[in-house]
Amino acid sequence: MEPPPEPVEPEPVEAEQPSDNESAAKAKEARAQASIKEREREVQRALATSLRDRDKEREYHKRDEAVQHFNALLADLVRNPDLPWRDAKKQLKKDHRYSLAELLTKDDKERLFVQHTSALAAKRRDKLRALLQERNITCTAHWRDVRAMLADEPTAPVYSSASQMEREFRDYQRDKQSAAKTAMRQLLLETRSITHKSLSAVKENPNALQHVLDALKHDARYTALDHIAEERQQIITTYLEELEKKGPPPPPTATEPSRRTKQ
């Protein structure tokens, strides 16, 4: 009897491979989906940023309104630049408008108070200086005389102490004298008879100095420093030394090449 035939194994069927067109289409679809998702994320980020910016702007406007309310309160209730913050705060809290500035911190309120009182102090100082200028108070005036004049002046600004007013009077005198020295230097610049040769002329002949002074002494900018004649003389001497050091001025054509070209 013949043995049964050996079973024949079926040949494996190869899986059908996708075509190149199908692969390209799937890849394109995947890229499109990824692009859509990325775009959605970008829109969400932009929306979140916009909402944050809008909230910040809203908070900024609210805070700005609080600052305006508090400044208005200061303008109405605080008119003394010497008022301490502790006393002012008690006074401000009694006003119902104080609650309109609740968004401001304690430091914010104190900073605005300091700015307000500094502005008041500056206005008071300017008013005092204008009055002193109007009364022709000079650099040589004595404080006791000025104080008596101010006591009888109804428009004089009010200070918490005489020493405080005296300090500002001294500052006024110093600034006035400094301005007078600057004006004296300007006078020297305008005096054409003073040249780079003037210093050597004075050294050779002391009388030459008198010629320099004669060219200046009738000007109010010169006489304004009569009370400090030595300092005035030093200003003149320093100017003569500077001119000599610089030497003769360059000819006009050396500093104006366009004119030289035209000629």
C-alpha cells in the first residue's frame, strides 16, 4: 500500500502594498491635519494673549482713575506743603472719596502725597522769589530787614517757621549772585576792546587795567558785583588769562570756508 502523499503547504500570499499615490495622499493628509492643529494652537495662544492684554488695559484704566481721584482729593484737602503725611492721611480718610482710591497701595498714596506737597512748596518758593524780585531785594540785603518787609506784606507766602523762610531767602541770594557772575562773564565776551593782548598790556603797564575797567564800569552787569569787588576782579583776570592762552582769533576765512571759496 502506497503511503499517503505529503500535504502541500500553500504559498504565502504577499500583502498588497499601497501604491505611491496612496502613500503621498496619506502623508499630505497627515500634514494638513498637523497644520490645522498648529493653527488652532496659534489661535488659542493669540486669544489668550489678547485677553491678558485686555485685562491689563482694564486694570491700568482702573488704576489711573484711582490716581486721578486721589490727586483731586489732595488738591481739595491738602494745601499746606509742610503738612506731615501721617496727619494728612487722617484727614483724607474722613472724606468719602478716599474709598475711590482703594486700588492704590499705601506706598502709592504716600508717593502721590509727596509729589503734591513738593509742587506746593515749589509754588510757594516761586511766589516768594517773585515778591523779592518785585521789591528789588539785592544780594547784600540783610535778612532782618527783609523779614520785617515780608511781615507787612499781605501777599507774602506763609511758612511754618521763620528759619524755613530764611533758608529760601538765602537760596534766592545765592542764585541771584550766581546769575550776576554769569552776566559779568557775558559782558566780558561782548567787550571787543579786550583781546588776547590785554593781559600782557596790563603786566607791562598797570594803567592798562584802568582802560579795561573803564570799558566795563558803566554797565549794570559790572556794578551788580560792587559788593564782591575782589571776586569780580578775579573773574576779569581769569578771562584775560583765558584769552591770552587761546591766542589771536582765527581769520574769518579760517572758520568760514564757504566765504573763502566764493571770494
